Amino acid sequence: MSIKVERLGKTFFARIDGVDIGSPLDAETISAIHEAQLEHGVLLFRGQHIDDDQQQAFTAQFGPIEPNLRSDIEFIAPLGNIDKEGNFRDPDGTNASFLRSNQQWHSDSQFFKVPSALSFLRAVSMPKEGGATQYADTKAAWDALPLERQAELQDLVALNDLQNSRGKEGHTLAPEDRERWPIIEHPVARIHEETGARALYIGSQVTSISGVDDEESQALIKELFAHSTQDQFIYTHEWEVGDLVIWDNRRCLHRGRPWDEANEARDVRRTTTAGTGPTTENGKPVDEYARAQAA
Ligand SMILES: [Fe+2]
């Protein structure tokens, strides 16, 4: 099967045609999709009306699929405002406030020591208006920094706290969530384990930069966040039912956009593949590319 790749964003985000993702893929097609994913960071597959089992099977062809921690559906995370019985979630409930922070710029599971590699999101139902997802190409953002600025930043490590993003939506982590997801360190810029390219890794969970005084630390977070999310690095995806988008959490940030949550269904379901190791060691960034090469 030969696939067609069409770049839609300025620096990343491509649409893939010529593949039926609901059926098992041959090795050549998997490899072509993998190459496209490394090059473009985010891939859109349109008109793919698959079910949860097919999404799970598709995902598992690109890496070890991760169990879903916040739902009793083993591998599928229902991230919209519809529960698995098809009812609207209580917009004032704890699940809703937890999920609403997905509207802040983030990389998935940035609160794990070993964050997810790829995310797969499928649109099952969409509101008439709103509910888009925006992606920011943090590799292009890193590449756009002057070399001397890159040199100043490349060994820095940031503290990531899930409560920081959840708190902005009025959500307080339950004690078991706080225990499961403590504050952790990630590099300010990660080295991609497959391409060796750096990408900024500052999402809404970042609270401070290690070893930098508080005022400077806050200014730096603000600067890098504003830099990464400039228009020139952003692609906005307007969903159609039957879309499935794969994104690389090591190379971009994303955020959902608001919609009329009380009245309109937005049913989106996510699967993820696991990362391969921690991003920091003894308070220093890990060269994830060198680690993968040595493995
Ligand atoms: Fe997300």
C-alpha cells in the first residue's frame, strides 16, 4: 500500500491518505507512516470510522500501548464531555475540571517520569462550533532560537507539577493522584530519541527551573512559553467525525479549544504509546538519542 503525505502546517502537521487504519497494516505501510510521523510530528487520517478495538489495534502497531489510568476502559481514555454510557459529564464535577485543563498548552503525561511517546485521538462526535485542537511545533521553536540562547538553555531542567495545570481550573488532585504523580523534573528542551533533534518541553505543568532564582525562573518560563506558542509555530486542527490524529509528544505541545460543553457533545478518545525511559537523571537532561543508539 502506498500512502500519500500532504503537509498542511508551515513546519509540521501532515495529512495521510491511501491507508485504511481499521485493518492490520503491512510492514512497509507502518514504516512509511512512522517516517512521516518523525518528519511532520503530527499526522491526520481522515474518514476513518473505526471503533475502540480498531483504534487500540492501530496504536499497538507503533509501540507498546499504555493502559489508561483514569477510566475503567483499559486502553482508551474518553477525553470529551461524554461518559461511556453516552451521558453528558457534570460540567462542575471533578472529571470535568480535571479534563478542562487539556485546554492549556501541554504535552501528554508530562507529569510522568517516562512520558507517553505518541498520542492517538479519534473524533467520535463533534460540536457544531469550537472544540478544535491546536498544535505548537516546539522543535521549530527551538530551531528558531539563536545558537547562544540554545547553549544557555540546553542543560536546564524544569520542575513539572500536575497540580499546576489542574489548579488553574479549580481542580485539586485527590490524595492518591498526588501520591501517584509527584513533582518531577524534565529537561527544558528534550532530545528526541529517534531523530536527535531538540524541542522545547515547557507546558502548563512547569512551575520553575531548577537552580535558577524564582524571579528569573518565572521570567524564563514565560519567555519560552510565549516563544513556543507564536502563530508561526501553530497549526489549528478543526475536527471532523472520523478523524484520527497522531501526535508526537516529544516534539510538540497541544491544547483543546472550548465549546458549548453543557449542550454539545464532543466525544474524543485517546490511546498512547509508552516512552522508553526517564528524561532526566541526577538532575541533568538525558541525551535520549544517545541512550536509544546505545540500546
Ligand atoms: Fe493532551
